[in-house]
Amino acid sequence: MKSKMWSRRTFLRTAGAFGTAALAFDPRHIARVEAATQSVAKMTPEEVAKDEFYWREIQLAFKLDRSLINLNNGFTAPMPRVALESVFRYMDMINMLPVHYQGMVAGNSETLRRRMANEFGCDREEMALTRGASEALQIAINGIDLKAGDEVVTTDQDYPRMLTTWDQRMRREGIKITRVQFPVPATQDFLFKMFEKAITPKTKVFHFCHITNLTAQLFPVQRLSRLARSKGIVTIVDGAHALGQFPFKLRDLECDAYGVSLHKWLLAPLGNGCLYVRKDMIPRFWPLQAAPEQQDNDIRKFESIGTHPWAIRAALGESLAFHQAIGAERKAARLRYLNLRWVNALRVHPRIKVLTDTSEPAQAWGVMAVNIEGIDVRALAGFMRTNYRIIVVPLVGGAPPNSVFDYQALRVSPNVYTTLEEIDTFVEAMEDAVKSGVPDTSDPIPAYPADVTV
């Protein structure tokens, strides 16, 4: 049935007749989002970001525990109902006769590959579907040939699992790992020059985040990729927190490999990720698990993992459709609007410091970091959970010794289902902490990077 355009009058009349529960359990979730999006089609993304009528429709597409305020969507985000229901549907199908239906569901991968490539701007023969960013990036890190003495330049703020992977290659093969350091926030020019100065005749790989999982520091990926290519250096980019959070095209980055966790900002089921590899670079990367020689030039060699949870993979299609129904530009504008609401409200407090660059729209969206002078962030996170039922993650820097990455902060990451009331509650909690302090009785929350799952 063709979706009709929704008006505010239609929405209120439906809500009055059946109640919000009827709206929340409507099985045609994506059709409803698409219809709501049609009603704001003539508005700019920035205007839509402030339209609470529209975002209420998005919020109703999720099954959540509203007794808690989840501001740690940078870890993993809840999937919309339509994706959750899809997982169960595919699991039921496969379970009826696995040897028969598993192959049928697995066949959806080619459709997903095409849709993902079309949406995020690359050739479908450059898009591998993986189980997460860690797997995708380990394929690239372990798959590139290096010899003793070769150098890799990365940063001390990259994801711990990836740094551990490089360190293992260093111990095993005798390569050199250089971890450059930078303050937060840093300018794009500073980051570019930092990598440029680190190049030596033995530098073979640049590894860095598109946007860091710690403070949402954005890197100049295209500039660094062009610099690297001019020197014969391979670029491996950690895009775990980028794809689905703000709009860009993979081909425009010009990097050689790019790994993503799709359970974060694309709202996909846990166990979904992707790996982009520039087509002419595919033969240079070995797969994580062995593949036949005839696949040397085939992006599918990176998907060879043995038995796969195909229901989780297949449900990715619904999360992608949900993302497309909202629109990447509208989504990014909303995330920035939510974060700037608390940033602007708290700027008046001299003890509160935002460690994410919010000066330009192209610098910050769904992830920001903040601290309060004189208050340990682990205790602050515990205070938030105990007193306000707010879930945030504390960050503690200072490794290696004397690093410029030496600070404490809360990482704040709302999502499209987050309400203004929840953001305002966070503001209230921060102001309460500034005014009254955080009592010693607050149970502290373990800090990152000790908890490497953030």
C-alpha cells in the first residue's frame, strides 16, 4: 500500500484514537519514517533537526528502556524495531532447515554489498561485509606484507585493539611502530603536519582514525591519503565511528583500506561491519582466513570465516533502509543539534571544558567529550548513573608516560532516538555536579582505556 504524506493533524488524530502504543508497535516502521520524511522534504537538514514532531516519529521506531538515558551510543546503539524483527524472522527461517535455508539467506549478501556500496560511495567489488571494525581492520593490518625494519605510523589515540594488533606484528616480525601524539582538540593542519614529519625512508603504512572513538577528533583523511600515496605509503583508516554518523563517500577519501562497525551509527545488529579496499589494492592484502588463489583479486576473499550467523548479516538490510529513510544529512544535523544543546547550555560554567572542536559544522556530530575541573570522571560517571540514570563512558588518558593525550573526560554520544528532555537532564546533572560536587559514595565507573569495549 502506498504511503501517504503525514501532517501534524493526521499524527495527532491517530495518536488520540489509538494512543502512542499503537504507533510504537506499527509493523510498517520504515514506511512511517519515509512518510514523515516526505512531510519535511522542503526543509533544510538544520531545520529538520529542530522539528520535534518529525523526531518523535523516529523515536517511536525503537524499543527502548526509557528509565535509563543512553548517552553511550558510541559503544553500540540499539537497532530499530524493523531490524530487530528481521533478525528473528531470518533466524526462524534458518532454524526450520539450516542446510536448506542458510544458503538462501546467505545469498542476500550480494544485494547487501551492492546497496552498501551505492549508499556509501564505492564500487561493489570494493565492499566486503565483515563482523565488525576490529575484524575488518585486522584483515588490513595483518594482511599487508611488511618486513623487519619497516615502519608504521599511527597515534596514541587509536583504538586499543588495533594498536595491540600492530604491537603483535612488531614483536613477531620486528617492524617498528611509531605512535605520534596530539592534543585535543587539534586542527586539521596540525594533524597533517604531524604525520608528514613522522615519515622516514622506511615508512610503509599510515594507520589512523577517520574520527577518534575518544573525543571525536576528525582527521584529514583525503589529504593524508594523498600524502601517503605520493610517498608509496599504504593508508589504513579506522572508520568505526564515522560511517552512518555523518555523510561522506568512501571513494572521496582516497585511502587504501577502511574498516567500519555498523552496529554503531548505522544501527545494525551486533556482528555487522564492513571493509572497503580500493580495487587495485585488493591483491596486496592477504585475507584473515585462507582463501583460494583464484580469489586474490576478489573482495569476497576477506569474507571467508567459516560458518557465519547469516540472520544477523541479512538484517543489515533493514538498518540500511532505516538510515536511508531518515537521510544522512538530516541524521548528522540532528546529532549535532542534540550535542550543541548541552554544549551551549554548559559553556557558561568556567570549570566545564568541552574537548571536541565544535567551531565548525564539519568538525563534530554525534560524539563529544567534556569534563569538570576538579572532579574525577569515573566518579562523575557513577554519579550520573546513580542519581540521574544517565549512561556515559569516562575516558582517562595519560599513556604513554608524559603523553599530550593526558586528560579526563566523559564521552557523550546521543542518537536519533534521544529526546530533548534527556539532553536537558544531562545538563541538569552536570550543573548539579558543578554546584554540589560528586559525593565519595558515588560508585565509580571503570574508565576507558581499561574498558576497551567502548
